[in-house]
Amino acid sequence: MATEAKPAAASAEYYLIKKDDMENFMERCMLAAGAKSDHAKSLASCLIAGDYRGHFSHGLNRLGTFFYSLLYW
């Protein structure tokens, strides 16, 4: 499952997290909010793709919006 995050540089303020670990985290968040398994997996994949392609406004930072929208639907 998740591996320990490692500092990106000498500073402990930034961490590198494996892409698969982040995608798994996103999927688990959406499952916890009540999403169906296939929907949670699809959303996590889309959000990771946004970050991976450099469109950070369409990646991880959207997770909270989707999470709370589903949680309080």
C-alpha cells in the first residue's frame, strides 16, 4: 500500500509521493465519501492525470471539492 514519503530535498517542508500512492489515496477518499468503486477509481485517475500533465488546477486540489460535494449530496 502506501510507502513512507521522503523529503524532496534537504528541507523537510516538501515531500515526494509516488503517483500510485496518491492515486490510491484519492480513490480511498472518494470511497469514504460514498462514491461507487468504479467512479472513485475513474475520478482519481482523472485528477492524477491533471496533475501529471501540469494542470494543477484540475488535479489534487479539486479532491476536497468532489469529496464534500459527494459527502453532503
